[in-house]
Amino acid sequence: MHDPGKLLLHVALAVALGGDCLAGAGMLRAKPDVVRPVVSDPTVSRLIDSLAAAAPMALDAVRTARPYAREYVWKLAPNEASGGGG
């Protein structure tokens, strides 16, 4: 099993080097001094598929946490959070 963080790092590096699709991570294979070993394109695709499948659950978690985070922040800075400006 590959580390998902490392896979996403490969994708980010590929984008930084000019890649415009998931297969762009393959361009890292031509630059072995940057990162080694580079995972296969199908492995990157499987990671993206699994992240996409988890997106609804992640969005639900964010929607659930948002009001609690907002309330917490407003308690820390009531004037700024309410637009009162001090």
C-alpha cells in the first residue's frame, strides 16, 4: 500500500512541473533526482477515485463541524465576528 500523502505529493510535483492531468505524475520518472520511486499512473488514479468516493462523507463532516467552529471563533472575537469593528 502506498502512502496517500506521498501520492498526492507526486501529483502536486507533476503539476508544478507543468503536468495537466493525473498521468502527469509519470513525468517525475524522467527526473529521478527529484523523487523516487514514482508510483504508477493506475495507482494515482485509484487514489483519486477513493478520495472522490469519500468526498460526500468529508463534506458532511465539514457541514457538521462548521457551526461549532463558527461559534467557537465568535466567542474568541465577538466584535470582529459580528462585524462590529470594535
